[in-house]
Amino acid sequence: MANDEARARILEVAGPIFAAKGYHGATIREICEAAGVNVAAVNYHFRNKRTLYGASLGLALELTASRAHFPTWSPEEPAEARLKECVCTLVER
């Protein structure tokens, strides 16, 4: 498995495991077994569990944002109203 593939696979399985078991309940060993990679791969790509967790949350946010349909605004619309709509769109997803 290539380095980029291993990293992507780790991220792919880490999110659901963290979601199901929480940060403290999930283990690096469990994530690596599910990803089919060596435990050293997490250290290589993410340094530690905390960084992997952050990357996992970042990926979840990216996926959520990419699926959201953000409204289009006119230039006259106040920034506060645009921000509120944007946040509401993300929260509703």
C-alpha cells in the first residue's frame, strides 16, 4: 500500500471508530487493524492519536461543507446575515 493510500485508509476508518467509541475509547491499534496498516503508519502520518483525531475531524468538516448547498447572496446583504445563513446551513447538515 502506498503512503498516500495508507494515510487515506487510516482517515477513512478512524472517523467512524472515533464516532462510535469516542476519543478515549478508540485505540490506534484498532484503527490500524481496520485500515489494514501497521501501527507505525499512524506515527509516520499523524505523529500521535491527538493529531489523527484532529485530521479526522477536519476531514468530516470538509465533507460536510462540500455537501452543503450554501445560499448565494447579494452584495447588499449584511455580512452578519450571510454568516448566520452559512452557519445554519452547516448545522442543519
